Amino acid sequence: MAAPEKLTDTLETLEMVPDRNERIQLLIDLAGRFEEVPPRIARRPFGEEHRVPACESEAFVFTEERPDGTLDFHFAVENPQGISAKAMAVILRDALSGAPLDEVAAVPQDVVYRVFGRELSMGKSMGLMGMVGMVSAIAKQRAGGNGAS
Amino acid sequence: MSEIESRGYARPEVLVSTDWVASHLQDPSIRIIESNEDPLLYPSGHIPGAVEVDWTRDLNDPLRRDYLGREGFEAVMRRIGASKDTTVVFYGDRNNWWATYAYWVFQLFGHDKAKIMDGGRIKWEKEGRPLVKDVPSYSATEYKAPERDDTKIRAFRDQVLEHLQAKKPMVDVRSPDEYTGKKLHMPEYPNEGALRGGHIPGAASVPWAKAINPDDGTFKTGDELRSLYANDARIKPGDDVIVYCRIGERSSHTWFVLTNLLGFDKVRNYDGSWTEWGNLVGVPIER
């Protein structure tokens, strides 16, 4: 299964920045573009079914269906210092919203390492991979016609 | 008496307030060190003059599961411009979880001129204090460190097994769901890096964050902490205690509390923790 085109583009852009400090700055800039899930989609307290497992930054994932059946992804990150989670949310939102569901479902969790590099703590890796895994799981469920996100 | 001194800690001098740090930003005998879980935080802005010591890049052996050795520690200290006389002040995200981890690793090399900024990064931020992106540069030093001493504050698996057989106290500082092993059985939940869930038999459950005031991230008072560990873990100063979590990071926070704030004189952090114990063949596990 091919990766969603926008995700491939994003990863290639990041990998063209081999300098760690420059890449970090790029990710910080991405985190600055984070927009919380709009109130028309979800309001606090967010349902536990939307909580990303293992994410200590308390990330939540929400979806909105497009007319063509693909999904827009929205996020909330409750930890005000969860800057990596916010950067990951922006990447996933921009790269996977509107992408074919079978492609989103096939995104591997270790894409996190292509974004952040290998120098992540175990907890941070698991939390970020949990975000990817939850998005993929939702897409897989929808692609299978199982309904709710 | 300062507010921190009034809290009844055994060693109040190991904690400093955000006010204290703000008034020592230009003090050449002080090196402020940020240690975070999130690798983007320090570069996004930090206390003026603060350097970063990163757990994964700076404090771990890149190949085997262990901490850096003497030469590596010397290189870190030389890079941040610290001498034997420099007082290092750690702060960081997640209620100083990673700051206390770095503090603990520094103690393996005997750098005891070390403090924690109470409340950590979030308190500094909430108080509207300045954060800058400029990465400071300090003149390299000729820091000489002793060999790492793992005997006093670090425990290994065989010692944990002996501790367990001797029925000495242990504190599991993970979340209740990790302690009971429930988390490993949640559908599609990452497996926490361990094949088995549960806890080391006999270990009491006292999640690390219970030592923190949730509103501002500061440490609870001495009386509150004494009561917490006496009631929930049935331990007291003078006991021989081992603490553990998943990889030894959260338990370094509890190690800091027991050792410095409550004056326990024999507390060891089992950094192999659940990622080792939960994968070991044949060791006892309790749920």
C-alpha cells in the first residue's frame, strides 16, 4: 500500500533537512500552526474514546467525514507543553485529511522516527506512535464500514 | 526562613524557587540546566542562560542500555562549562520528572552541588517569566569526574531479587493501571515494552505524581510527603528502599523526594525497572 502522497511529501521535506537543529526549528514552527479541534466537532470534556492511548501529552483525535467518504482529522492536546504532540498533530491533519482511507489505515507507526529521529524517550515515542496508530485505526474502521470514530 | 525552608524538608537546600533562579541568572557559579522529555521544548524557548542536558543524547550510552561513563560525563560537564565548584540547577517539563532523572545521574558521578527548581518549567512559564531561544555558550572547562558509582543509589535486577526475598520495601511509582497489569491487556495498547504486566511482589503502589501539587507543580510539604509514604508504602527514613517504574525515570523523581525531601538514607533506583523485570524469565510477578 502506497503512503498518502502528502505524507510522503512531508517526510521527504523533513529528510532534506539533515541538520538536527534546523529540523527541530521546522517542527517547532509546525507546532505553532496547531489548531485545536473546533467546538462544532467536540467540546470539553472530551470523550475517553477519543483519547490517544499512551500519550502523556493527553492528545485526543476527532474526525469529520467529507462528502467523498474520506476524513478530516482534528486534534486536541491538553498538555500545554506537549509541543511534539502538537507538531505531530499538524503533520497528521495536513497530510492525512482527505487521503484515501486504505492509505491512511496503512500508515506505519514508526513514521514517528522519520519525523523526530530516533532520539526520543520511550514514553515520547509511544505517545507519538499512539497518535499515528489511533488515526490509522479510525481509518481502518471507517474503510471497513464500521461507522463511528 | 524561606517558603521552601518552612515546608519541613530534610534537605531544603536542594530545592530553589523560581524567584531564586530569576535572581541568579547572571551568577557565574550557577549553571541552569533544562532537561525535558519533549525534545522540542528547550529549542522553543528556555530560561535565559540555561543549557540543555538531554537524557537520550547526553546521559545514555548510545549502544548498550546503561548510562554514560566517566569520560562521557566529563564531556557533558566541559560542554556546559561546569567545574567542580559549579552549582547545577535542573528544571524541566512534566513536573521535573526528567530534571530529577538528570539530577540522579549526576549523583552517580558525585556532583552534589545540585538543585532542582521547584515547580519546573511550567511554573516559570505560568509566572510569565522570560524564555529565550538563544543557546548560550560557556567556556569549556577541564572537569574531572570520578568513575561512576552505582553502589549507593542504583539497584540492579539481582539486588532487586535479593531485596524481594528479604521482604524489604519497594515502591512502584507507575500508574495504578501499570501496577495492576491492566494496561497490558487493553486492546491495541502498546505493550509498554514488557511481555508481562503487574508489579514486583511486595512493592507498594505510590504513583510518583502524588508528591506534587497539581496546581503549580511544586513539591508537597514535608508533612504531606511523610504521611503519603508512611501510609501508602509503609516506609520511613532508615529503611532500605528500592524504587522503580518503567525505565527508571519517574522513580528518580520519587528517589529525589525520599532521599532529599524526607531524608531517607538508603534509597536505590532500579532503572532496569519494568521494561527489564517484565521481560525477565522466571522472576516472580504479582498482579
